[in-house]
Amino acid sequence: MNKPANTASRLVLAGAVSLALMTGCSSQQNTSSAPTETSSSATSSPSGEKIVVFAAAAQNKAFTEIGEAFKTDNPGSDVEFSFASSADQVTQLTKGATADVFASADTSNMDKVVQAGLVAGTPTNFASNTLTIAVAPGNPKKITSLADLNKPGISVVVCVPQAPCGAATQKAEQAAGVRLNPVSEEPSVAEVLSKVASGPADAGLVYMTDVLGAGDKVTGVPFPEAAGAATTDTIAVLKQAKNSELAGKFVELVTGEAGQKILAANGFTKP
């Protein structure tokens, strides 16, 4: 009678040991798989996306600041700017250059991009800019008006007529009844400003935002006829945008309260 009982006890004990071993193995397998899943999810962060913005030369400083705000608002994203004359950028875009956003210094160049079928939706006017005369610090030539630029010994530079700053200059000339004789016509307002700041020219027609951005490198001389030649900056998402949603967010930032504050701080006014 004792022998069968001992046999039964051994069978129960063996079963208990076997169950414990199986449970232990299962726990080890579950424990080892957990870190693998955690490690995998930790390294699978989404890759950042970038948009390319074609912007006017006069928008350089303000848009650079807006770009920093954009990256803060959209972590992991980046914005690459191409600053140049709006007329040159229209040529690039219509010849196949790729960008996500186009910000023009006037409406006429934006109209050309719209007519070419490159714009998604409707462009938005977001700022206005006004011409002023940039001269050497302290205004050593004592220039006070547009007519003064035609005085003997005054070398003046302007933008090419097809650039927004050039078209605005022509309007100002007509309003003042003055015909300037520039020593050179530059492709963008940035080049005009550079020639005044570095010395080759005594004066140049640029935007008020350019003078403000140049700091103590130049002095600005306002003139009344500039009011009738103000330009309107406009912006739009392009159809070719690789990330239209992100491009739209950039446009929203520019036209929204935060972007408008940055533009105002850089000398732009409401459109």
C-alpha cells in the first residue's frame, strides 16, 4: 500500500517541477522581448521634412526670422530660402525650378506665376513696402529729394525696370517729374544697397526695410513721391510643392499675427 502512494507523490512532485520550469521559461521569453519592442519604438522617430521658399531680396531679414519661428512651431521640419529679385525668380520658376512657396515683392510678378499655372489656390497679400533713398551714413552729399540725385557729382544706382524696386522707381520718377541718370541698374534691391553701403555709389533707390536692415551702414532719406509707388508683397503655395501641407503652414505663419509682428519690426506695413 505504501509503494503506490510514494509513486503517486513522486508523479505529483515531478509535475509541479515541470510546470514551474515551463512558467519560468515563459517569463524569461516575455522579459527578453519587452526591451526589444521598446528599443525599436525609441529609434523610429519620424524624419524631418523641408520646404523651399523663393522670396524677394527685400524680405531676407524678416523671412529669416520667420523661418526660425517656423522651425520652432514645426519640430523636425526645415525651411530653405532662395532670396533674389522677384523677376528673376519668376524666370526660374517658369523654366522648371522647383520650390514650395513663392513670395513676391509685388503683385505683377506673382500674376505671371499665376498665369503660368504654377500657383495652388489664390495668392495672399501680406505686406507693403515703400521706397526711400539710401545714402552714405550721415548723408554727406546733403541729398533731400529725388531731384537732388541729378545734381552734378552724384552717382546713383537703381534696380532694373523688371524688378519690383525698378518698377516702383519709375513710378516715383513720374510722380516727381524727374528722370534719373543712374550709373548702373542692378538686378535686385540687395545689389543696389550693397553699392551704396560699400562706396561705389553715392545714393540708391531701395526699400525702407532695406535701410532699416542695414543698420548704421547707410542713412535713409524719405521723399514724398514714394507713397504713390509703394509695392504690395504677396505669397502663395506652388502646385509643385512636395509638401503642400507644410508649405501652407508657412504661408499661415507669414500672414498670421506672429509673422505680421516680425514683418512690422522689420519695416513692413500692412498691405
